[in-house]
Amino acid sequence: MKKKPTGDLALIKKINTSIVLDAVLKHAPLSRAQISELTGLNKATVSSLVQDLIDNHFVLEIGPGQSSGGRKPVMLLFNGKAGYAIGIDLGVNYIRGLLVDLEGGVAREYQQVLKRQDAGFAIEQLEQCIETLLRDAPESPYGVVGIGIGVPGIVDGSGTILFAPNLKWRNIELQKHLEERTGLPVTIDNEANAGAQGEQKYGAGRGIANQIYVSVGIGIGTGIILNKELYKGASGFSGELGHLSIEYNGKPCSCGNQGCWELYASEHALLSSASPLGCESLEDVLQAAAEGDEKIIGLIRSTGDFLGAGIANIVNVFNPNVVILGNRMSRLAQWLEPAIQEAVDRRALQYHRERMRILFAELGEQSAVRGAAYYAISSFFAKIKSGQH
Ligand SMILES: [Zn+2]
């Protein structure tokens, strides 16, 4: 059993510091008096803790705010530029990296085509991305505090990629390797989880309690946010809804099943039917649809119909507030949306769909990389708050 905190002054101070820091993170700009009101801590305690946070570069004082009579109070802000974090989205055929400040604001971007998928080559390219972003990081009190990476596969609690079917990787100890190489804390998660986190924190899911993020790229993955928290399952493997069976005697899938959702509703599925019509890439499909090519628009609609069928299942299971469609296929929103909505209206249970909204990722193709960076930021804050830093 844990020791009770009673009487442990150092621990109480840590807890109170974390309460004050949270108040600044959530409600800035605000004054010391407002922190005291919000938290119930007395003014002297708040003043002393705020001074610690100022000394440690986490809080800044700005000019006086509105007075409610008497002297105008000094307002406090969180200092987002106290440090930086790196987020990376490792795709099947690309690497996207961001350097962000501690508020998640984007400072630098990096993008590269991944020409080969073998782990040796891909990890070398990942390291190059990290080195570039580290080199570009502005001077700051804490420097780069960590790295978060979203990957298209199943990841265990130690950051080992157990299986990434579209990269054909098994058992790659990516977190351990990169921590040794960089000396920085590294967090690795599935790209759909990272995307769900990105949209929840910075995008279309802000302030929404129950959000299912559907990442539609070469395959389909989902990230489940319940009560504003990422639901990871017993071993961190939740959300493999791309392998929901939607055709009983359907096509064989790389997972061993047949008739999986992603075989009918992913970018890969769309391209395999668009390729005989001369569209070899998603960009080709976009262009043809924008030019009014009826056959291509018909193919997009039928992909939207399959997407809607899977989403109807998700809606019936989770009764979410929103389903957010993200990753590359969100670029076709204009044509997909009516088909998806129509299929969901036809298939999902009436009570479940009544107040449920289908949205498209607000961060576009940056949902996963922004979410990955947030992993690095939140583990840094967790350390600060527990006094390990
Ligand atoms: Zn499958």
C-alpha cells in the first residue's frame, strides 16, 4: 500500500504545484487571486507556488488585467516556449515530423517520402527526421523534452511494434532503440490512437467526451476516446476496427480473416477500383472528382457507402457523440460525406444516431503527428508534476 500523504510536506507541495500549473494551463490568462478562487488554495500558498513556477520558466507574468476595483492584478500565462517536443507520423510510404512548443503550437515541419519499407532503412530515415528537427529547435530552458511517434501497427506497452501488416514488420523494439540513440524519452503508439488524441486535444474533438476517430489511409484504424480519455484496452491493442468483418464470404485479408472492413472502404480499396479508370493515386482521384468525372465520383460514393456501413456498427456499439473521419481519405470529404451519412442513417439504430455527428478531421493529415507530439508533452508534464524533473 502507498504511504498516506498526510504530513508529508514535500508531497503536498508537489500536489499543490501541480494543481496551480493545471489551473494556469487550462484558464490562462489569470491572476493569482483567480487561481486561489479556482483551486481553494490560500493566497500566500498560491503566490509562493507561482513564484516557483516563474523561477522554473513555466509561468510568465504579463501586463495588468481588468480590475474589479482597486489595484489591477498581474496576469499569468503559461510559457509554451519553455521547451519543445517532436511528433512523428510514420506512414507506410511517408514520414511526417513536427517540432511543437509545449502548447502544441507548430514550430517546424518535416516531410519525406518513404521509398522502401524494410525496418533498417525506415528507422534510418526516422533518425534523420529526428536529427533535423532537433537541430532546428530554438533555444529554450528545457530544450526538446521528448519524442512521440504514431505507427501503422500494433504496439505493446514497452513501445515495441509487434505487428505492422502494411509495413510487413514484426517485433521491432523501436522505443528502446530510439531512446538509446537520442537520450530522450520516446512514446510510441498506433497512428489511429495518436490521431484520436490529436483531434481530441487540438482538433474537431475539442471538448467532446466520447469520440471515435476513424483513420482511413491505406488501411483503416480507429482510436477510441471515452470520457475524454483514450481507451487502450487490456494490452493497448484496442481499436482494430479495420478488421471488422463486413462480408461473410469476402476477400481474404492479411490479418487471416476475410471480408474485413478495410478491404472495401480504405484508400487502397478505392484505388484498386479507380486504377482501371486511369487514377493511380489519391491525388488523381481528387483531380478527376473535382473535374466532375461521374465514374470516379460514383466510386468515391460507393467507398463512402462501405465506410458508412462500418461506422453504423461503431455507432451502435459505442453510442459516441461524434465520429471523426481522418487521415488521407478525409481529403475526399466533399464527396464522401453524403454517402457516409446516408448509409449511417439507413443502418445505425435510430436512438444511437439521433444526436451523433459525423465530422471530418480538423487537422487534416496532421491529426496523428500532432497527437504524437502531445504524447511527448503530456509525459513531460506528468514527470514535472510528480517532481521527477
Ligand atoms: Zn483483416
